[in-house]
Amino acid sequence: DVAHQFQYAVRVVGSNYAPTIERDEFLVAEKIKKELVKQRREADAALLSELHRKLQSQGVLKNRWSILYLLLSLCEDPRKPPARVGNYAALFAQALPRDAQSTPQYYGARPQSLPLSYPDRTQSAQSSGSMGSSWVSSLSVYATNGPTPTPQSLLQGQTQGMGDSLRQQLSSRLAWNLSAAAPSVPTSTSRGLANCVTRSVPRSRREGDTGSGSVEISESALVRDILYVFQGIDGKCIKMCSSESCYKIDGKIAISKSLRDITSRLAELGWLHNKVRKYTDQRSLDRAFGLVGQSFCAALHQELKEYYRLLSVLHSQLQVEDDQGVNLGVENSLTLRRLLVWTYDPKIRLKTLAALVDHCQGRKGGELSSAVHAYGKTGDPYMRALVQHILSLVSHPILNFLYRWIYDGELEDTYHEFFVASDPTVKTDRLWHDKYTLRKSMIPSFIAMDQARKVLLIGKSINFLHQVCHDRTPPGKIIAASKSADSPKDAAELFTDLEGSFQGNIDAAYFETSKYLLDVLNKNYHLLDHMQAMRRYLLLGQGDFIRHLMDLLKPELVRPATTLYQHNLTGILETAVRATNAQFDSPEILKRLDVRLLEVSPGDTGWDVFSMDYHVDGPIATVFTRECMSHYLRVFNFLWRAKRMEYILTDIWKGQMCNAKLLKSMPELSGVLHQCHILASEMVHFIHQMQYYITFEVLECSWDELWNKVQQAQDLDHIIAAHEVFLDTIISRCLLDSNSRALLNQLRAIFDQIIEFQNAQDTLYRAALEELQLRLQFEEKKKRLQSEGEWGVTAADEEVENKRVQDFCETVPKMRSQLRILTHFYQGIVQQFLVLLMTSTDESLQFLSFRLDFNEHYKAREPRLRMSLGTTRGRRSSNM
């Protein structure tokens, strides 16, 4: 009866009225993996770990613990014989009667962190058991390359323990009870129990106190120190050497070389841990580090958390050995060599993290994600998976920025991490050109430059529509938003298909946004119509309007520039519009036409300061910027001056044709008039060839290229770029760029000679017509007197007439010499112009020189023009 009551009391005292099963999902998963490892199915255990990790990232299942526990229950075989008893708790359970063994098993809480000092062996240990399955779980997390050797005591799953105080009180009675109630227990078990009871003395006392001046230390003390070094905490004999930046064993301690080497190799794990931990501690509280940097720190914290789980399991195993008095020399205990094996994979992971931390120093935002992405290019699939997991966390904020930008046009980049930058000081009229730019240093390496430009263009188009075009269409109706990166898992899926779904999302948003923007500009703001208006009016494409305008303006423009008034010229412009086909243009275009007077210099006439203008505002000012309009103004002035030369030569030709018959009665002028005809023909030929070159080879060809590009443009940037190329082409080929300054000066000198020739011919004709008028009056007077029966002339009249005729004849050689000088100057300038054309790098200008001197008229006078085109090219290439 006493024995029965004692057994009942022992059962009551040793029972635990905690819940039957602790709802620890991690513990159940590790028990399943432990069973797989015991069955030598390491591949299945690794697969289960990966599937469980994926399941945790999904929010579909709410009761994952219940499902895992059901699977664990199903895999247990009730016919399986009990495992070998290997610790005190299991032995105590066998000592109880069968009804006492039905007491629910207690799962101890998993340790979350290690104590910061050695425990006091005199104090009673905590009654919660160490969790062997947690140790296996941490090893399975890191040992992805294959199975990791695990202690038998942990694999057997015997984790329930008792406190030292209870064990000391019950040891003698329990031994008695074993002999009476459990005679079937093997002898080895009884010996193990006796060993446990006799080794209740703390281990430090058995191994020798290292602080009492002894220079020897046991391996068990090194193991304990190493577990603290793993956390970056100095042990009793292993401390951080600041001068060498590593953990070292105290030189006074006598230890074998092999143990010293193993300890040094293990201590490297603590150094790596400190490096990663220091980085995360410094950066976690730094707000300026940004969202990407905080995500990187969170990823490092996750990896450190898995590392701490391993340390927790190792410490729990050491605590079990201390609590149960297991000798370190047996096969199940912790040794330095076992730690070296078990920490091999964690050390590789920490090395990767430490190298990543070094490489990411001073980086943030997209630059930080590029640094992480660069480390994923490795042949080790496990390290690649690690870096890929970190990259998915790091790049998640960037992808959120990106999708918010391309689908909503919003840019909330407080810490300047995104590769699209915004300048809030830029006004609306320069929004497209200056407000949004690319931060090239922040473009992640997994995003191509072409993709980055499209991303910039998409958000810029949305903001341009809202702020400049005042289009209130929601972005959701412009772009069909696809799935965004709501979680790091979505970001990881995007990385696996960067050239597929990711590229497809960007392309779809780019094409839809750009097409909508171009439609708004063409339909609501008539962009293409304004472009054609520029061609017709500022580039003199509307021939009838330009000719009529020049006729109307001639009386005004010959006056000094200071006497002109803009309102008078504006009225003439409106008259020219109403009298020509320009009246049929859209009122939106005609109201933008205006007259502009350039800055007046002394001696300028109206021809020198007159210019046409075209007002642009709103969205079309994005294409026709101030720089573009200044280019149009330069081109218009050049074309207007060339058109004026053509107009002057037309007047010269009309004057020659009208006066040719009148001046036949003055034979002394025949040579001078012939010289005028010859020089006028040279000038007409030159101007006609120049006009053909400017009109057809420059303007028409360039305009055709521009129009084709505009019709095929996919976005506004393509139109702007094509328009700028068009302007640059006509400026360079019209000799208005800096490289053609010498040619332009020669051409302007030729234009000046044409004006001089007009003035000289007008003076000649005025003098000749005045003389002709006097001669006709003298003849008429003579006939009238003769008809009256008087003498036609008297000697005095005849003398006066002859003297006047003689004086006129004396002025003819002066006119001839003046024309000869003018011809000489003109031909010299033309010859120099031809030489510059021939030595130009532009082939169209070289061919223009051939057309201007098609009959080799100037070549005969200028030796430099006698060189062939091939010789000229050869000399130019040799000089280069």
C-alpha cells in the first residue's frame, strides 16, 4: 500500500497541468522533418522545409498548425517499439506505472535568446525542457546541401526534463522503485541512471576552475565560450582582440594546437555575426537610409533570426547535458568538432551576408538593390536562392514606387531612392523637358536603360496630361492596370521573368499612355496642323502669300528701319492673308501669325529688321520651345534675305527688258548695257541654284523625313527629337551653324553685291533716261521750230546740246569701270565661295559647287577650283 501510494504521489507531483499540446507550428514541422531524417529521407525533409516556407508566405490557410499536427499524427505507427531511453526524463517516465504514463506530454517553450552570463549551478534549473527538434530545425534550415549529423539524444525526441531539486529528492526512492516496479529495464539504463545521479555536481567543479590561476582548460569550457562568441559576446577565455579585429584565446591558457585551430575557425562565426549585426544596428534607426535600406536591414534580421534559432538549440542541448549530468565524452554530447560540422553551412551564409554588407556600404535606394543583385550571379544554387530572397525584399519598395508612378503618375520618394527624380521648382511650361529626370545611379541593374526611359515617359505623360493638357481622364481609364508587386513574393516572381511579364507591363503602359497623349495633342490642340503652318509661313512654303506680302511690303521696307511701325506692318500682313490662299487656313492658325521687328542698328532699312512670328502656347509649346522658335527666326531671316535677292533680280531683269528698246538710240551705252546683262545673268544663275538647293535639297527633303517620323512616332519624345533633328539639319545645311560661318559670310557678301548692282544699274538707267529725255526734247523743239518756218537750232543751242552730250559720253566710261569693278568683286567672292563649298565635308555642298560652276566659268579664273573632287578629299583626309 505504501508503495502504491508513493507511486501515486510521484505521479501527481511529476504531472503538468499545462495544455496537452502547445500550438507551435515550427515545432510540429520540425518533428516531421526529424522523422524523415531518421528514415534517411533527407531529400524529402529538405523538400518539406521549402514547401513549409512557401506555405508560410501564403495567407490562404489559417490553421496551418492543425494540418501539420494531423500529418504528424498520421505518420506515427502505433506498432512501433518504444525508443531507447537516453535521458532522465524518459527513464522517469518508464518508472511510472502504466496509468501514470498516460499523463499528457509537455512540450517546453523554445528558447528565444541565450543568457548573457554563465548559469549558477547551485540554483535549480528551469523545469521547461530543451527542445531537441528546434535544434534539428535550425540545422535543416542551414544544412541545405545535405543531411547534417545530429545527436542521437535529440533525434530520439526525448526532451522532457525534471529540475535538479526534484531529481535530488527522488533519486533514492526512484532507484528503489525501479528495482521493484520495472525489472525489465536494461542494465545499461540503470547504469546511465546511476551515472546521472552521481554527476549532480556542477560540471565546472569537476573540470577545474579556470579562474583560480590554472592555465589548463577543458574542451567543455571552450564549447561554452564558443556558444557565447557565436553571439558576439566575449567568453572567459575567448575574447575579442581589438588590434587584430578577431577573437583569440588567452595566450596564458594551455591548449592543444588542434583545439586552438578549431576554436579559431569557430570564432570566425562570431566575427561575421558582429559585422552583420553592427550594420543592421547602425542603419535600422537611420530614416535617411530609406525604405529600400530598411528592407535590406529587415532581410538581414531574418537571416540573423534563423541563426539565433540554431544558437538557441545548441544552448538548449548544452543546458540539457548540464541539467541531466550527461558526460561530454559520450557520443551524444557537444564537442568542438561537432560544432565545426554543424556550423559549416551557417558560416557560409554569414560570409555571404558579411560580404554583401561590405559591398553595400554607402549605398541606398536603387543603387543598393543593384549591389544585392550583383551578388546573385553565382553558380551555387543555395547562395543564389539566399541572395534572391534578400533581393525580393530589397526591391519591393522600388517596385511599389514604379507601379505607383506608371499607373497613377504619383511620385512619393521622400528619401530619393527611386530612379525617377522630380524638380519642384520647374514651372508647368517646362514640365516635359526639365521637371522629371532619370537618376542613372539609382537605376537597378535588373532594369535596362530602355525600360527606365519608358518608365520615366509613362509617368511624365500622365502628369503632362493632367497639369498641362488639363485632361481629367483617370489613369485607370488610360491604362489597364495589371497586377502590382503587393508583396516581396510578387517581386520575386517578377524577377524570374524580367523579360516577360515585367517587360510586358511596362510596354503596355507605355504604348497606351503615349497613344492617348498623342491623340489629345492632335485632336484637341492640333499639333500637326501647327507644324505644317510653321512650314508654310516661317519657312516660306506658301509661295503666293510670300510673293504678295513682299510686293505689299516693298514701299514700307525700303524706308529706314526707325520709321517703321509694327501696327502698319501687321495690317499689311492681314491684307496679304485675305488676298491669297492663306485665308482658307484655320482661324486657330491665322490668329497666331504676327510681325516682329528685330533690333535696329544704324543704317538699317526695313528689309534688315522685318521678320514674321508665330505665337505658341499651352501644350504645343512643349514641341515648339523658345529655342526652336529662335531657330525658326534665324532660318526665316536667311530665307527672307535669299527671297529678297530673287525679288531684286526679278526687278533688275524687268528694268533691262523695258529699257532695252528705249536706249537703242544711245549707241554709246551698248557696251555698258551688255555688261549689265552679263553680270545680271551670272547673279540670276547663282541665286536660282541657291534657291533650288535651299528649297528642294534642304527644306523639302528634311520636311519629308520629319513628316514620316512624326507619323510613325510612338510617343511625344519621338516627335520632339524628330523636330529638333529637322531644325538642326536645315540650320546646318543653310550655312547657319558655327562650322559654316565662313560660307555664310561669303554668301552675305554676294547678296550685298547684288544690292550694289541694283543700285548701280538704277543710277545708270536714271542718268540714261534723263539724257534720253533731254535729247528727245531737243529734237522735238527743233522739229517744232522747223514747222514754224524758223531755224531748228541756233549755233548757241547746238553748242549747248553738244556740250551736254559730250559730258554724258564722258560719264559712260566711269559707269563701265564701276560695273567692271563690281563684276570683279562679285566674281572674286563667288570664286572664294566655290572653294569653300568644294572643301566642305558635306557632299551636298560639294555638288552645289559643281552646279554653280557648271560651265567651268569660274574654274578657268581660279586655280584652286581646278583640283578634282578626289584630290580634294585626299588632301582633307591626310590633314585630318
